[in-house]
Amino acid sequence: MSIESEVGMLLGRRGLCLSTAESCTGGRVAARITAVAGSSGYYLGGVVAYSNSVKSRVLDVAENLLEQHGAVSAPVAEAMAVGVCGRLGADLAVSTTGIAGPGGGSIYKPVGLVYIGLAESTGFVTAQKFNFQGNREDVQMAASQAALEMIQRYLN
């Protein structure tokens, strides 16, 4: 069974609905979830928030959070997940923010750095830091895989 199918089964079994907020993955998490037949029973939708203005206006990420920590940070990943969870009325939400490359990295935030956030409507929120290797597509696919695994672990 694919991880996408297992996540869907776990969500369905618990009667939970999922939403996504993606930056560096550009909708890959949503695409993988919706590739499963019947995903409309547990997936509400997602937001690809590539710019900080969309993170702020659509996902309610505080501008001072973006200024203080930068878009690629644990606090912003958490805020994105909380924002899309609330905005779409989901029970659970996952977010991705990072630097897929090949440019845009720095010593402090290198290419491959990704934060994945997870939020539940009950108030639980967390974020995890990852450092992926490879080209842009490799980073995006690894991040989407890690996001699905994070949901899977949380539901198990």
C-alpha cells in the first residue's frame, strides 16, 4: 500500500479531514494525496503559498513572524499549518516551507533545508526540520514524502 493510500485510510478511519499549505513543494503533497481514489472523502484542499504576501494574507502568518524568523523556519511552518487548518476548516493540516534550489540558499539556510509543520484543530502544532540532498526535484519529492510520513506517524 502506498503511503498516500495509508494516510487516506488512517484519516478515513478516524473521520478526519486534511488540508495542506505548501511553499517549496509547490502542491506536490496535495497532488500525491489526491492521486488516491476517494480522497475527496478526507482531503478538503490546499494553498500553494509561494510568496510571503500570500502566506500572510491567505494563511494568516503574522508579518512580524516572517520578518523575525524568515519564511524558511519552524515558526512559519507551524503558522502555515495552523492558518490553512483554520481557513479551510480541517481537522489536520500539514505545511512545507524550504529552499528547493538550485539557488536561494545561504550558509545559515542552505539549499535542501525544509521545515514541515503539522497542526490539529484541537490546538496541537509542531514543526520538524529536514536537510535534503539533490537537485530541486529531489528536494521537492523528499519533502513531500516526509510530509506524508509525518502525517502517518501522527495518526498512528
